[in-house]
Amino acid sequence: MTPAGSYCATVYTENGHNLGHVPRQRPPVMRTDYDVVIVGGGFAGLVAASTAASRGLSVAVLEAKASPGERVHTTGILVKEAAEEFDIPAHLTRKIRGVRLYAPSGNSTDISAPGYYFLSTDTGGLLEWLALRASFAGAHMLTATRFTGARIHSNRVIIGPMGLTARFVIGADGARSRVARAFGLGVNRHFLVGVEAEIADDGLQRPELLHCFLDSRIAPGYLAWGVPGVGVWQIGLAVRHGRIPDITSFMLKAVSILGFENPTIVERRAGIIPCGGLVRPFAGRHVLLVGDAAGLVSPLTGGGIHCAFHYGRRAALAVCDYLCDRVLHPGAAMARQYPSFFAKRLARIAMNAEPPNAVFNAVLDNGTFQALAHRIYFHRRGARWNPRASLRRRVRRSVCARSSRDPILRVSA
């Protein structure tokens, strides 16, 4: 365990080789009073810490783990919008330019958008990089320190267990937020349960795509996936709360489709994903929730890193404005910015109904379904997708394949 007051980071050579965890000792903590205390060293908390510290506030981050990169519970995929929030070191990412959707029957279809991409990440390394970034900005990282409660005294927040005091608290401590419960705020009540295994990349060439499997038997209420990660492949699935994810059965199917002969599992992870949308209330007089704690996760896709980056920064700016200039309360400011996820909550209800696999088999090649999938995966950032053009491309590929086998067609072509 890393003692409070020190920080354990992953160090890399110039060529990106991982040299392992190296403790970075800090002097003993003398300060006990801060402008802002952030509970949780995840994506939202670390981004908020960097922003607040960069603007001159005294900031402390309470992180229960010995290092922010330990025991990661997320796949760590960044959409392009999230990747554009920060200049992330290239050795921590792997670019993916499209999606392959599989029906339960085994049929598949590829979708992509010119100029759009996803980044799979070394998630632990990325969190440690964000922690170092926050530390360099001036935030004090208190690792191996679990938030146990808080009370208000003389217009200050007194935070357990260390007796720190703060003018304001940002709760970024995940789906089961202790901060939300301590301050009587809204809590997440609807979840997906995800499990994932990382298998060593054997070096064989495979499509650099997000492989997404639609199957209500394997992943009721969500989907399963195979993702080319940084030095590994990530194989996982999520199910709606109340179901038990069977990663073993899916692994057999996925490694066969992806062509792994003797896969070596290097790590396993599991976690819950809030899917009920924004919690209410998400703020109090001295506190504001961000990230998973606030329910800022897409109810449909389960994606929350982009929201963590964007709203973690915006929330910190609102707190800075409030503490420095006594303008609008951060809760009121973020009420104007936090998304309601109305359409995605409706889509979540449809997914919870667990559509029969026959439906997925029937609609996979349907133009309307593919247009909807394109909108879900690529948002509005890629070039507008034309189902007729996609159909024409499929016809041309079919004709070319036939012409290569048929001498008459080959001559006429």
C-alpha cells in the first residue's frame, strides 16, 4: 500500500516502454484547509482537480486506492469527442476507425464514418497520467484515503477521516457515491453489470474495429464486445442489473471469431455502470456531484468518459467562479449544462425489454437500423451516412468478388 501523502505512478521510457510503478514521495501533509476537496481519483475527479488547481484554488483529491490506476473497472474506450478534450500521450492509446456489428446468427456488418475514430487506452496508465497532470497543476493527491463522511461547521465542510476542511466538495467517487449519501443527494438506482477479460495480443493481424455482438441470450439488455487494446485484446460483456454475466461462454465464441487459438488471460475486471441518467438532486450548498456519481453516463451505450472529461472541467470552472467571484452557485450553473439523456433513457427502456435474437438477425442489414447504429456510434461528427451509397458499395463488392471467380464477368469488367 502507498501511504497517504505519496503517489505511485507508472514511468515510461521515451519509446513508451513501461518501467512499472515508481513511488513519488511527497513531503508530509501539513495543510488541512482547502478551497476544494475532490472525492474520487477517476476521470471526472482528476480533470476537475487539474482545472481548479490551474486557476489558483487549493485542491486536495481523496482517492481510496493506493494509486488511481489500480483496479480499473472500465474498458476505457474514448470517443473522438473525448480524445479532443486533452492531448493524451500516443503510447497510451490505440486508434480504432470503425465498428463491426454481429447478429446472433453470426452475420456481421461494418459501419464507419470518414474522419471519426475511437481510442482504446491503457486505462490505468491514462489515469496515472491524469493524476500527474493534476499534481503538476498544484492539486494535492491523498491516495489510500477513503472518504468516510462530512459535516458542516462555521460554513466549512469538515471531511472524515482526516479532519480536512474545505469551502466546497466535489463528489466524483463513482456509481455508489459515498458523498451523495453523506450529503443526502440523489443516488444511482439503475445499473448494468459488466465483466471483461484482457488477453495477450498474439501479434496476428485482425480488423482494427470495435467488434460488438448483439445477443439477448449472451448480453441481455446490452451487448458484448471485443476491442483491440494497447498490447492486449479486451473481451467483455454487460447485462442489465439482476442478470448474471457469463463471460466464460462468450469468451469461447469471441476468441473463435477473432481467431485466437490459445488465448492467455492477463487480467480480469468487473464493475457496475449507472444507466438511469442524471441523479437528482446532484448538488447542495457546499457540494456538487460529477461523473458516475452524478449519473453522467449514457443510459443507452454506458459511455461516461467523455462526460467525465467535459463536465468534470465545466463543474470545476463553475466552482472556481462561485468561490472567487461569488457568482451563480455551481449547482445552478451545472443545471443549465448537465444533459437530461431523455431520448437515451427511452432507448434504455427498449433495451431492457431484451429484444428477441430473431429481431437482431432480421434488422442487421436493414438500412434504417444501420443509420440508427451509425448515429449511436458516430454521433454527428462523421460525414453523413447514406444507406443507398452503402448498399451500392456492397453490390460493387459482390460483383467484384464474382468477377474474380467468373472468367466471363472478369473479361466484361
